[in-house]
Amino acid sequence: MSTEKKLKRIIIEPVTRVEGHGKVSILLDEKNKVRQARLHIVEFRGFERFIQGRPYWEVPVLVQRLCGICPVSHHLAAAKAMDVIVGADKLTPAAEKIRRLMHYGQMFQSHALHFFHLCSPDLLFGFESDPAIRNVIGVAAKFPALAVQGVMMRKYGQEIIKATAGKKIHGTGAIPGGVNKNLSTAERDVFLKDIEKMMDWARGALKIAKDYTVEHLQTLAPFGSFDSNHLSLVRKDGAMDLYHGNLRAIDAQGDKIFDQVDYQKYLDYIAEEVRSWSYMKFPFIKQLGPENGWYRVGPLARLNTCDFIDTPEAEKARKEFTAVTNNKPNNITMAYHWARMIELLHSIEKIKDLLNDKDLQGKDLVVKGKRREEGVGLIEAPRGTLFHHYRVNKNDQIEMANLIVSTTHNNEPMNRAVQKVAEDKLSGQKITEGLLNNVEVAIRAYDPCLSCATHAMGKMPLTIELYDHNGNLLDRKTKS
């Protein structure tokens, strides 16, 4: 009998309160010690293949169909790549600011959705609390004001997306070389009416995340945590910029691996590894190799890589965040939530500034220049750095596409978090739903979008199976 057949196998399928379908497999020996824990992505979408042959101007609308949660990120990353194709090296002020407003609306609604609806049940009720109340319905029942805030903040961000992209989901606002509409003064005034309320709610959400992290720091610090490299876009002066910038990567101590890299040359720095047990690839920094070159992206990485944030309240919050680790990189996995709420506040500060900018009413919306055959577009999506790379033939058709999405960058870190939490929480224990939720909590910290990351539709139950060391099924529980 093979060694693997002698191991107990526990399957969590699907991972809940994340976007998309994934499962976790855990192997335990005869003493219930964790031998292996893996996050498997079981979807496959294939967007990189089936957009081949389509005209390039369709791409910003097509590829956002990857996802209904963060379509704006794909829409804008693809549009930025198409800007390169049509030779639009510098957009008009109106076009760039409309795109930025669209993007910050997306960041605001996505971060609010994740914090209030997906992760807050774990924080408010406890990782091992009764699953009957550990959900958004339970939050609405016990904390109705918070539930309403989450809904209204997401609605505000989605309305901004609608005003700039034409629709809340899968809009058409960004086109190669610019945008197809500006923001009217009437639309602007509607958003300004509620801006201070959104600012107050963002401050409140940040306080919840900060207080929770600081109060539980001793137990959260080791929870699914490990030293890692970090990667993001930064502005030329080192500031956080969620829409545009150059690539910076740092190691776990904060030393720069590379800095101010033009992302058109990303292939000189980033490679991808394929493994047999997941549809999702494993990116790494070339000069460090696959074993040591993996890295994290997203809110935690962005706060670690940037030198400062250019909005005052978020910058003050960033300094409080970095003080916890004595201005060294924060490698605490559960600190993602605190970092995410700092970005939530930053996003609404940027929205307020942009709404008061008269360039949004500008009428010069599109530029073009010398046609090119290849282009790369990068943006900081809610979940991290998003790569879109395309090559176009002489007939204006897409002949190559490569997408490295935020969750793909975080593939190795998520697997390490799963392994660490499983070892720390499950080894030698009687397996319970509450203990298994600890594994999901670590995954949720990254706010993964599994649909985006794999580029099957259907409804899958949560199934947990327990085998003895001879491979015999002892117990099976299913939740619809």
C-alpha cells in the first residue's frame, strides 16, 4: 500500500466566502499530524486562448467577463495595454482622471464588500464560532448598522463605476487611447452629496480593522504568517499609486530586489511555474528562482513597498501600521485586513479629490499615435498587481494574450498559509468544522478571486471526508 493511501485525507470543497471555486486537501498521518495541505483551484476559464482572433478594440470589454467582482480592474488593465498598441503614450487629463475615478470606485466597493460581507463574520464572531451565525446574515442580525454601511459603501462605489463606465458591471467606458464619456456636473454633485458620510464610514471600518489587529496581535502574528518578498507598482517618487507606476519588489527585511522597473519589460523579471495539482500558475522573481522568488501582492504588499501615501488620512494610518513592525515590512497574514481598510480610506480620499477636479468635465477624451504590435497594461487591482500582455497582428487581431492576475501572484503565499495553519491548528486534534474554518480564514485574508486566477461553472457543496490510515472512509459530511 502506498504511503499516501495510508494517510487520512480531509477535503474542504468549496472554500467559502471567496469569489470562485476552490478546495483544500489536507493529509494526516496515523497520529493526526498534518503531512500536507494544499489549496487547489479547480476552475478553468481559458480567456488567454479564446480571445485570440478578436479585434484588439474589443479586448477591454471581453476580458472583464473573467469576473463580476473586479471587472473594472481587467477593463482598465486591458485598456492600458491597448493604449500602448494605438500609441497613446499620454492620455488627456480628462481621460486619465475619469479612469482613475472609475478605478478608485472599484477599489472602494470591492474592499467594502470583502470586509463587511466576507471576512467580518470571522472577526466579529470568532474563527470557531457557530457557523449558523458566522455569515453575513448573522452580521446583519447582530450588527445591523455595520451591515447597512457595507451595502451602502458598495453601492456608492458601484454608482461611480456606472457613471464612468456606463454600467456597474462589465462597462464600456475605457477604450484604446482614452474614454468614451466624461462626468457631468449633475453626476458629480450627486456623489459629492454623500462623500462625507462615506469618509466617516471608511474611518470607522479602518478603526475596526486596526483595533482588532492590535488587540489580538499576539495570536494573529503567527497565524498563517511567514517572511516573504512583496511586489507592487509605485509612483516614481515612491508613493502608492493604484492606477499607474513602475514595479518595485522588496524582500522580507525591506531591501529592494528591483525598483522602478518599466512593466513593459516584466518578462525580464517575472516568470511562472506550473504544478500538476492546480490550474493556477505560480509566479516568481527570475533572479531568485522558483524556490525563493515567490512573493505577495495586494494591500499588505502595497503598504510594505511604498514610501508614502499621497492622501493625508491614509498616510497617517500607514505610519501607525508600519510602527507595529518598527518600520520594517509587515509579514503578518492577518494584517491584510488592516491594510485593506487603509486603502479603503485612501480610495475615498482620492474620489473626493477627483470629484472636485474640473478636468472630469473635459471634452478631449481620446488620443492616438504610432501603431504598435505589442503592449502590456498593469494596474493595482483590489487583490494586487494585475498583468495584461497582448500581441496584435497586422489585421488588428489578438494573436497572443498573457494574464497574470492578483490571486495568481498570491498562489504560493496562500498555499504556505494553508500549510502553516493546518499544521498549527489541526495536527493531533479531533477535526471540527471550527478548526477547518481556521484554514479558510487564512485564505480569506488574501481576498482571493479564484475565477480570475484560472481564467466551470456550477454550484458545489462543502464536503468533508475523513479516512483512516488504511484508506477506509470513516465519516462524510456535506453542506449544500
